[in-house]
Amino acid sequence: MNKNRKSLRYAACCMAAAITLGSLPSPVRADIPVAGVPAIMSVALADNSVNTFTNTSAGISSNLADCVSVAVVEAEAAGKGKKSEYADIAIAQVDNYVNVRDAAGEEGNVVGKLYNNSAATVEATEGDWYKITSGNVTGYVKSEFVVCGDEELAKKVSRRVATVETETLFVRTEATTESDVLGMVPDQEDLTVTDESVDGWTKVAIEEGEGYVSNDYVTKSIEFVTAESKEEEEARLAKEEAERKAAAEAAEKAAASKKSSRSSGSSGKASSPSGSGGSAVANYACQFVGGPYVYGGTSLTGGADCSGFVMAVYAAFGIGLPHSSSAMTGVGYGVSDMQPGDIICYSGHVGIYIGNNTIVHASNPSGGIKYTSPVNYRPIIAIRRIF
């Protein structure tokens, strides 16, 4: 149906409704207009039910109800897909960060920071300032420091995520339950979406490669980096400092424990952690190369999966980490310059950086615990530092 025919249908519906409703009691006609839709349709749209409309308007013919029903459906369909979900998204394009202020002007107090490539939703425009909401921050940024409505840029700096909603999810080689299992992913893991063109299935990236998961077992969302409020920044800096101190104390205890073990003549198949800091973590992790990969495992000698391996390595230094690669994107503090011992997070996977553009990780059942380089053999989601 072309645009002119749709307009004629809406006009005919409105005319028929006006004639019919003219004889009804006035309260029935006291409807609330919905923007962009003839007033006669607003009751049905407001209640999201044509049945409500026909029940309220007792006496209206079924033909009129059918007419309104079709018009409502067509009006709703016409409005779908026209506005991109990225249309109101502003992306910071700065060297480091732009201040978010509580008023549209340089005199406004700083309430947060919007870092480069971070995203915000534009709520309003005041002169050359945008009122934005990003994370827990609402305030104003000067428009020259952000790019608004650039869908390609927004897609580039964002991540489409599929979150696992079942205990163990099979990732398959093809979009069918009869295809081979490429890999397994635990509950609440966040996987990077690479394709959504197959009905009922989503293509995601895991360590074994790209495969398909059923939409019945994942929830999807768009992940942006958002602004940091002043309070969040203060809390983060305090947490990082506390973790540095705790890590240093744990390393000292580990070193003392090793010295004690040597003096007592104890020994084992794997050597105890030596020294402290990230380099010590990297060196300790490397001695387990060649060990087996075991899904759900946390044993450095008996077998571990990717997050279990990282967790067990750091446990030897007195550091407790979650058994989840997604959760590890929030441990320690984020950095951009890799150093030995840093935790490198990928979609559904995690490893430990050992230097020379290399990680050590529990890769998969066929590869076991091994070295891999370059580090960016897959897109890196986060680099987290504990020491």
C-alpha cells in the first residue's frame, strides 16, 4: 500500500469515526491525542489494545473497528525502523577527556568526565552545549568535543554483547542444533556479537573461533564506555591504591612462605611463586604451559579453563579473582600499556600477558595451556592490572 492510499485510509477512518462518535456520550470522546496519529486512534494506542477501544466505544460498527485496527497497525509499522538506535548518541572525540558540568557554560561545576570514545545520550541542546546523560552522570558538555548522530563511529566504539542466560551454552559451528559444538560457555559470560542476520541465532566470538548460539539462551545489548562521576573517580582511585597495597603485602607473604619452604626442605612438582609484582606472576604462570584444558577446572596441574587458570595463578600470590572471564574485566584497574602479569580480556576468554607481545593462557581442549602471540590475535576488550 503506497503513502497516498494509507493517507486515504486514515482519512476515511477518521471521518467514519467522527460520524459515529458524534452520537455517543461526551466522555467517550474525551480521548487523548497521540503525536503523529489521528485523535480517533489515540485511545487504542494509549491502551495498546484495539479491543479496549471497541469496548469503550459501544455501538461502533465492526467495520469501523477493523478500519481503526488496520490504521493503528500501519501507523505503528510506519514509525518503526526510521530512527537509528544510535541517533541520539554522542561520542567524545578528545585527547583524554572532556569535563561534564552542571550548567551549560565554563562556569559550571565539574560533575564528571567523559573520556575519549566514551558515549552519552543527548537530552537537549543549549547554544553550543549538549545536555547529556552517560552512566551515572547527567550534565553539559561543549558540542565541539563530541560527535553526535554518527552511527558508524558509534558502532566502532561500542560492543554488541550477547549475555549467556543458561548454565552451559553450546556454541555451534552452524545455526542449527544438529551442527557440531564449537565450544562451551558458562552462565553470565558476555560474548561479542559478530552477526545477527540468521533468524533465531546470533553469531559470537569465542576462543575456538566464531560460532552460533540460540537467541533463546542469550540477552543482547549494546555496551559503551560511559562517563565517570567525580564520586566514582574518587572511589576508583582509592580502590586502586588499596589493591596495590594489598598486592604488595601478598607478594611479601608469598616470598616469605617460599623462603620458609626452602629452609624446611619441602618441594613439589611446580615451584612456588618467586618475587612479587606482575613479572613474578608471568614467570610463575609460564611453568604450567603444556598442561590440560578442563572446562570449569581451576587446577594448574590437573587442568583449568581460561578464567580458572588466571584465577589459580593469582591465588598463589594471595589474590582472589572471580572464575569468570567477563567478571575479570572489572578486577584491578584498567591500563592501556601492557606489562607482564596484566590480565588480557577477550570475548569469552582471558589470559596473562608475559611480555614480548605474548600471553599464556588455557586456550581450549585441543591446545591446553600454551603461549599465543601476537596478543591482539583477537580483539582485546580490556587490560586489567592487579600489581
